Amino acid sequence: MSQVQHTVTHLAVHKLHRSGDSPASAELREAACRVDDAAVRMVERLCSHYADRSSKGYGRFEEGEAEFPLPRLVREHVVDKGLDFAALSHRMMDALRRCADEEGAEVSGYVVIARIAEGATDCLWIAVVGEAVGSAVTGALDIVDCLHLDFATLPAAGRIDLSGWQRGDERYVSFLKGRGDVAPWFKRFLGCSDVVIALKETKKLVQRLSDFAETQRLEPPARDAMLERAHGYLDELGEAGAPLALDEIARKVWPEQPERLDAALAAGEAPLAGGFVPDRRAIRPLVRFRAAGEQWKLEFDRASLHSGAVHYDRASDTLVLSGLPDYLKRMLQDE
């Protein structure tokens, strides 16, 4: 996949803290940040970590700007142009603080708000970033502790495709999801309604898994075992009505090198949306072959190729079926 060129047009960093029963507090920067080399590098790290996380939700703004103010703020900034970026970021922080209070969220970190041109796509990013202690070496070669932004965790982050929003696309808001769901307070802040069509997303996932199995050039037994694990895992989720977390499937399906499958699932022009319950009808191609000709239809399990019940002869381009049931043999003998 080609690398997207990010151009940071506006950037602001504020701080949010809420702990226990105390109300949330916000430390606001008065003006937008200068977009210098350090700022650009920080945003690139944010975008990179966000892209590497496969477990995302997708949707659109909810109706009702009284309860969900972010859509109105975006409109006032982007369309009406009545809010400059600094004022927009302050109003967003106020909405973020109120959502954290109302949901009783435990949250502490820097809030990065950025408007970024990603090629021809105009985007608004919001991310809560925590701190971590690292090590540094002084000019005297002493080792000291130093605090730095910890993009590896990203407890909350969202991206609004402003271009898609103005076009009226079906999905233009994305957000990181953990092993369960996105933090309720942050999803409420985004004012985002999930738009996920389970059958469509399941088919897309099955195709990605099949493509991955092909690109790895696995021996047939290893390939089939991988696809059977995927089918079993997705079937269990579908039967239980449990939503899929994309950051879990790679560990379940390809435990040998989960990061490779995770990257494959995250790649592609049409992103996968986590959080849907797999459609059990759509996962059958993982373990079954189905085909039709002008005068025949055929369906059989992938495992039958290894048991000998079905044999494909490449040289003669024929498919041989063994162990036919008696009723079928009688029907054939009558012809």
C-alpha cells in the first residue's frame, strides 16, 4: 500500500485529567501550536500508530447536535468558518471534559487535536495520549529518566474524514477500539453512530484471510489448518452473538506470527471495521468449496481433499468423488 503524505495544517495540544470523584480539569493552550519539524514528527508518529492498530470502529455523526455537539462544532469551523482552529480546539476540550465527567471516566493525558491533509483528504484528528518514563543520556553521559508521549497505548483516538463528511459518505468517522469497545465517554464525545453491516464486513474479512493464506505460500495442510481455525473462531463468535475484536483474531488464527496477519488485515483501501458479530453464512468459504457449471453444481469441505473423498487431477482437469451414498448410486444407475 502506498504511503500517504500527511500535511499538518493546524495543531493544538491541551491536557485533560479526571480521577476518582473529582470533576475533570482541562489545561488549555491559548493559541494553536507552531507546525515545525518536531510537531510534524509527533503527528506522523500518531498517524503511524493509529494505522497499525487493526481494531477500529467506523460510523457517522449521530443526529441531535444538542446532545452531541461535535458535529455542530465541525460545521461551524469547516463550513461556516465562524470558529478558528484555536477556538475549535477549546470548544472540543470543553465537550471532552463534560463527557468524561458525565460518564465517570478515569482519564489523564495530553489531547492532540490536528487538522491534517492526507493526500486530497482533509481530516480532523483527536487523540488522548499518555506519558511514559524513558531513559536519556546527558551531555556528561549520565543516564536520567525522561517523560515522553506514549503513542503505543493511545487510550482514545478518532479521525473524522471531513471530505467524506461533506460528500455525504456512509462512514467518515473512525476510532480505535480495544478488546471490547471504545471508551464510552470518548465515543459519546465523537457523537458517532456505528455503521457496520455484518454480512458485508464478514465477507471482506473472509477475503482478507484467504488472500493472506495465498500470499504466505503455505503448504496445503498448514493453509487449511489456518483457515479452519479462522472458521472455528468466527463461528463461535457468531453463535454466541459476540462482537469481533480485530486485534484478537490474528492471535487466534495465526499464533505463529500474529503481527503479519494483523498487518494484512489492516492493509487495503477498504478498512475492516471491528465490533460486528460475524455472519455465520459468510464464513463458509473458509472451509468449503462451492462452484457451478452450465450443467452442474458442486459443494464440498476443504478437508475432503485431504481425506481422499474428493480428488482433483490437474493433468486431466477432472474432479473425482469417492464414497458416494447409496441413494446417489441408485439414481445414477437408473440413468
